[in-house]
Amino acid sequence: MTSPVTTPDRRRWLALAIVMTAAFMDLVDVTIVNVAIPSIQRDAGATFSQIQWITAGYALAFAAGLITGGRLGDIYGRKRLFLIGIAGFTLASALCGFAANPEMLVASRILQGGMAAMMVPQVLSIVHATFPAEERGKVFGLFGMIVGLGAVSGPLLGALLTEWNLFGLEWRPIFLINLPVGIAGLLLGRKFISESKAPRALKLDLVGVVLVTLGLLMLLYPLTRGRELGWPVWGYVVMAASVLVFGALVAYEKYKARRDGSPLIELSLFKVKSFAAGIAVQVVFGVALGVFFLVWTMYMQVGLGWTALHAGLTGVPFSIAVSAAAGISVQKLVPKFGRKVLQTGALAMMTGVLLYIWEAGRYGAGITSWQMALPLVVMGVGMGLIVAPLTDAVLSDVPREHSGSASGLINTTQQMGTALGLGLVAVVFFGTIGDHLVPAEAGQAFIDAFRNSLWYVAGVLAVIFVLMFALPGRPAQHVEGGAQDADPAAGPVEKAPELV
């Protein structure tokens, strides 16, 4: 869809630095928030459901807007949408940083996720439009390094900013740090990024966006508020009605495909067995990650009473293991062993989770970071074996003409899975904690809730292992619809590492 590049833009490396910085800002913003959640809860007086929505709201808005953001860039110009996105993201970051109450913080995070959905899809689109084919391999390698750096630095940066309590602002600097970066990106982007559009852009499917967002809200809102409200009948009714909304979405997408060939969701893709299974893996994997990372933070900082910095440093071995295993899996293992690498990753993650359950029970409140290192490294290696090659495996049998829609769906569905996982935290974690705990009981209650949640995560990973049997035995590395050749309008095809 992108016009061929004849003469490379002399400013392309400066443009690359700008868009990569924006991508890094988005990646860090997800991980940086997790470690500050307990501080936000204490300082802002947020309820458990509000804590969930601070993270789930971002994921939901990001998921709902990803494909539309890419298409808006095709129609109105990728540079223009990138600048709008980074300006909106910066403004939303300021609103988060100066939020007067938890409600304002949740609303600002939803806005931030929506603006990220405008900004992020343009990153690889601009790369495709700016760099000649022979230079893109080097560029995608740099992008992978940025993903790894964001995974490692996000929790540490969040921990340091929270621990330092700059100017007495507590957790607020984790959002305010985006302001100078965003403003610089906006000013430099206007000067150095070249504008590009797709010659034959698809039309927008706003009805599809509304239906998918409505369906997810009807499912997630009762899940997150149900425990606090005593699980009212209307909650079950609304969750059941979400099935009807998703049914209406499918019917409308079929109609939209017949009418103008530009549905939000290309339903014909689900006739490809490997793609349908891969999307199921993405959703379920997102659920597992959404549950784990939030409850892990609460366990360390509330259950064990650790500082944000202590918790952030504890996660470093995990992040390093993810990055190292991701590089090895794509370059060395998948070409030789194919699907078995991904399934080994699922088993490794499950083994690490089970080991963590045992250690949390064995050592209780006296557990140390060093004792956590082994299960975290095992989990990190498993996750690295999955996240890097999964996209190619899912896209292997997808026709080239649908590669853009397919890669956009991969991103979108995992973010939706993450939002669903964050919603389920109300049931699997907070649902096992009493409402009237005395301080002396809180630590053990959070430890027990953490172990209970990990049993669910282990079960989900077992489901993922089984679903992976439907993936191609040996994903083709040369498929034109892969990560590097996918339609840039769909956005980056690999976003999983930002959840680290």
C-alpha cells in the first residue's frame, strides 16, 4: 500500500530517531505504571477497581483504536497522525500527572491509550515510507533493541521516580517525564519527518470500533466493579448481553466487507486454521500477562511490604531473560525446531509459575529477591521463546493481500486479552482478599491471593500449549506477509514485550 521509495530522504535517520523515541515512550509508559500502582493507591486513595482501570483502561483504548489509527494515517497522512498522536499522548500524560482524584486519572489513562493508538501505528508506516528496502532490516533490528530496552528500563525507571518522590510529587513524575520528551518529539517531528499517504486507503469502520469497544466494556465493567458492589444481577445481565453485541459486530463486519471491502475485522482470515489458532493464543496469552503483572506488583509491594525500587530491581532478571530468549528464538531455534519452540516457551512459563507458587508458599513473607530469581528467569525465558516468533507463526498461512489486516488484528486482540486479564484480577486476586482486613492480616492475605492467581495463570498457559498445536509445524520465515512486509497501516506487529 505504500508508494515505493525512489530516492531515500536525507533526513530519514533523524526521523527514525524521533519515531523510535515515541515508540519507546509508549513501551515504557505501560511498564512504568505497574510498579507505581501501590503508591497511586496509597496517595490517591484509589479503590481496587480503579487500580484495575488505570491499567485496563489504557489497554482497552489502545486496542480499540489501533487499526483505525493506522487507517487514519493512510488517509490523512502518517506524519500528521503521528504528530496528533504524540501531542495528545503528551497532553494526556500531563493530565495523568496532575490528576486531582482517581476518576480523573482513569479518564486520563483512557485518553492516553487512545492517543497511543493514533501515534504507534505510524511508527513502522513512516519507516516503510522513508527507508529503502535494503535498509529496513537494520531499522527493524534497531526497533527490536528499543523494545528490549523499554522492557528492561520501564520498571526500573518507574521504581526510581516513585522512590525519589521528586518535589514531593510521589508517583506523578512517572507521567510528567513524558512532557519534555513529547514536546521535543512534536517540534522535531514537524521539521524532520516527511509526509506520506497510502495511494488506495481503506475507508474507516467507526461502527466496528464502537461495537467492539461497547462489547468489551459490557464485559469488563461488571467484572471489575462486581466484587465491590456485591455482584448485582444487572452485572450478569450486562455481561451476558455483551455476547449479543459481539454477535452484532460479526454480522456488521460481514455486511461491511460486502459493501466496500473495508471492515475493521477481516473475518475471512479466520478460515485460515493457523491464523484463527494464533489469534486465540494472542488473546489467551494477553489474559495471562494481564493477570500476572498486576498481581505480581501488588504481591511484592503490599503483601511483602517492599519498596517500589526493591520490586523494580527484582524484575530485572525477568526482563533480561525475555530479551535474551527472544533474540535466540528467532535467529537460532525457530528455523530448526519450528512450533516446538513456542510450545517449549509455554511449558517453561508454566514451570516458572508453578515454581513461584511453591516458593511463595514455602518462604511466605520472608521470601527474598534472590529466591524469586529462578522462577522469574524460567518464566522470562519462556515468554521470550513465545513473543518474538509468534507473529510469524500466525501470519505464515495468511495471503499477502490480507497481511496488513492480519498483523493489525494480532496487536489488537492481544491488547484486548490484556484488558480482559486485568478485569479478571477482580475475581482471581481481589476476590480472595477480605474487605475488612486489619493491617496484621494484609500481608498474608495478599500472599495467598497471589498464589491463587498464579494457579489461574498456569491453567491459561496449559490452554495456550494446546492451542499451539494448530500453528504451522515450521513457520515460514520468508512469508511476504510477515512482520517486515506487513501493511504498515496496521501498525507494529509485535507489541507483546511492552507488557514486561
